[in-house]
Amino acid sequence: MNKIFFFCLLLCLPGLLAAQDSLALSIYPFAGRYVQLDQLRPYESENIAAQSFKTESKYHSRFDGLSIDKIAFKGQLFELTAGQGVLMTDLSSKAATPLLNREEKALSGGQNFLLLAQDGAVCVKHLKGAEGYKVYKYNAAGEEVFGLKIPHSDSVSYAQLRYSRPYLNYFSHSSKQLVFNSYLESKQKSVVLDLEKGQLSEYDFSFDGLIWDEATDSEIRGFLQILPDNQQLQILYKQQSFALPIEQIQRYEEMKTLLINDTLYAIVFNERAPGALLLAISLSEEKLLWRQLLEPKSQRPKVGQAFYNYFWLSAYKDKLLIEQLSPNQKRLSIHKVEDGQRLEQFIH
């Protein structure tokens, strides 16, 4: 009887695991609670979901963010320490090992941070002036897989003064690529680091948004630029390059996109002002399919209030998922991919 039960369990196990994966993908964590994406209703659970849409979908890197103190990888905890250092601690034995630090005496130029690659932990040290960014990748044994420098400042002479002028900031990352972009109009520059091979790709242009591949959402396929003077959106995708007129696009400065089949979906927004545009663009036909204005009146800031406007864009089946964070509220709105009409929203 036990053998029969064990045999049946082996036959059923793949189906059970697939069902668990499907359930996890349909659960979206939002504001300390959960939303069931098939039924578009709150999902009640007494336990915190270890697996969910934000951990199991191909869009997981969009929610990972950066860590300014510590990050875990394969049973090891990597932690930033004083003097540009990194400490690795085994989570089982609690044994701590300081990793090789070549920048102990270097001056800080900004915030250091950690992020996860597919096969390692990555530390970005933001050093001052000509020292640039130093990027290191470590494996689970604490061994340095690669280390390299990315310049972020120019040396400038004015009268009898000589100083460093920064121009390059972190822009985005996935589990495979780390992206830096210039924020100075006078210095057009962008840098993409392959986190697997440690190879740099440098471009003599800046951008306002990225197009990630559809299959894994981890490799760059194109760039977008907002052209405010012409009220156009410039799109560079693989071998294509074209511009689309978009009314009111000059109001916005940044973009989040995703690719589904031939259609590019984009949120165009300004981090320091309310409102946004939701766009659908056919890449093969090089035309705008539809647009929706996202501008809740409740978002408008009070006089003197600091304002921020952040977005996370992803997709589940035939739905676009737009999570938004502003000073007064968190919002999750769910839209049809076919026309952008809103199906449901959750506000906290």
C-alpha cells in the first residue's frame, strides 16, 4: 500500500508543483496585503507569501530594487561596511569574512549599493571624482568574479579652478545587465554592463527609457528618448529608428516599458509631478495604437509638500499592472492590454 501511495505521489508531484507556481504568479503583494490577479479581488492569507508574482514572474528584477546595506545570495549575506568594504557572512555557520577591499582609502562620491545578478552578488562603489564607480561581482565563495571601473565625472578647468563634474548616474538594472545614464544635457553618455561576462558597452547618447526583451525581461533591446521641443518620442529598437508625435509628452521626463509580442507598452511620467501617460505602440507599424491619461486628482501635492511619483509596470496574462507610489497613497491599477481601459484599482 505504501509503495502504491509513493508511486501515485511521484505521478502527481509535477502537477502539484505546477499548480503552486500558477497560484504564486496570480498573487500580487500590494501595501502589505495581496491581490488575486485572476479574480481582481483582495486575497486573504494568514501567512506571508514567500513566493508571489513579484518573486516568480519574469518581471521580478523590476521589484528587487537596490540594497544600501545587505543582500543574500546562496546562503551568504553580503554587507556593506565602512571604508568601502564588503563583509560576507555564512548564514548557517555565522562565519564572517571581509572581502578584498582595494578602495579602503578612497573618498566616497555617493551611496554604495548592492544588487543580485543571476550568478552572484554585485557591489557598486560610488567613489569621488576620477575614481568613478568601481563594480565588483562575487560568487557564493566570496571570490571576485570581476572588478572594473566606470568613469562618472569629467575634469573641468575654469579660470584657476579645477574640479570634477559628475554626469553619470545609476539608471536601472536586471539580473543580467546594469545601466548607467548621463543626466547632463551637455554630456550625452550611457553605459551598459553585462553582469555575467563583466563586459561594458558604451554609447554616445542618453535616453529616457529602456526596452527590455520580452522572453526574460533582462536584456536591453532598445532605447527611448523624449524630444520635448518636437513633442515626439524617439524609439530605437533593434535595427529600427523612428519618432512618433505624442501630445503633451514634453511634460514628462522618464519612462517604464514592457514588450508583449509586437506592442510596446509605456508609462511616461515625471518623478517630481503628478500624472502620467499610458501608451501602446506598434513597433512593426511604427504607430501609436492608443493612449490613456493617468492623473488621479488626489495625487496633487499640497503647497510646500515634497512630491515624488514612482511607477512599476508589469503584465499578467491579458492585463497591465501599474503600481504607483506617491506621498499620499499607494495605488495598483489594472488595465486591459487591448485598449488600456482600467479594469480595477486598489488604493492604500
